[in-house]
Amino acid sequence: NAGVTQTPKFQVLKTGQSMTLQCAQDMNHNSMYWYRQDPGMGLRLIYYSASEGTTDKGEVPNGYNVSRLNKREFSLRLESAAPSQTSVYFCASTRGNTEAFFGQGTRLTVV
Amino acid sequence: QKEVEQNSGPLSVPEGAIASLNCTYSDRVSQSFFWYRQYSGKSPELIMSIYSNGDKEDGRFTAQLNKASQYVSLIIRDSQPSDSATYLCAVRPPGGATNKLIFGTGTLLAVQP
């Protein structure tokens, strides 16, 4: 089982460029999440999707959009990247009320 | 007040000692609680989950939940250098599976050989 797969692992963007981070899970989980992690800040929730067809804002949604393409896939889009979006991004998924499983992370640098 | 709070540390303990990590949460009716371990540059991995008041033991790890006082703890016995990592507390607020999973900022644990 692959679990939760994120692409890409690393990315460098110039300010103003756009990109989409991809996430897919093969565990038949209903809920999926996007977090960002900055030094000393823990994991902060950007957006989440409780089920296919629904998305909701988390703590830090500004500058991001998401799409729950189907039950397996949940993408995060940066329309116009800013240096403040330099971070490590994690995708996660859960089934019901249980624990979250994480992807390997995407290290994004915006210059 | 943050929804989930942890002392950032670092918490330094000698090898073989007990390490005690604490977490408080703001929403009294939160339903499920998790401890994750994260090594530098890696993804968080689940250590323990706990859903009801009391203690839950798994090997060298014990999770303690006190809903009345709104805290959850992780006790690591016989600490090893390989336990050195950041420990993240996560809480699921009311709403169960349809709601978000909120993390604390993490506590850095350093086990000295």
C-alpha cells in the first residue's frame, strides 16, 4: 500500500508563479487535509475536505485554493505564490474519527 | 487562547529516564486525541490515540487523558536516544469525523546518551 502520496517533494517558485500540489490516498478514507509547517508553528490547517464534494477552510486559507477531485485526490493550488508561502506542506487523510495518515511532505521555496 | 497548546521545549532527559509531555486543549467537548512523533525532515507518525478518560499503555508509551481538566499527556518510560524528536499533540473538536484535526506546536524532546 502506498498510503498517502504527495507530489512534488521539492519545488522552487518565483514570486507570482502558480502551482498545484497533488495528493492521493489509496486507503478509501473520506476526509483529507492540507497542512503547512513552519519552524516553531506546528502544523497549521489550510483546508480540509470531510468527504468527496465538500471543502472547508482551516486556520490559514488565504492565498490557497483546493479541489477534492474524487474520493482519492485532494489538490492544493497557489494562484500567485508569495515568499510567505515558503513552507513544508503535508497532506493527510483519515477514516471516521480515527488518526490521520500523512504524506511525505512537499518542501516549497518561493523566491 | 490557542485550541491546542504545548510547551515547545526543548525537554532534555537522560537515557533511561521518564519523559513527560503535556498538552492542553480549549474545547471541553473534544472527542479524540492523538500523539504523533516527528523526526527532523520527516512526516508525523502516530504514537498513540486515546478517546476516553484514563490511561492507555503501549509498550514504553502511556497516554493519559483528563477531560475535566482538558489535558492529555504522553509518558515515555526508559527513554532512548532514538526517542529524540518533536512530539505533536492533535485534537479533534466536536463534530467527529466531519471536523478538522488541530495540532499543537509540538514539544522537542532530547534524550541524552
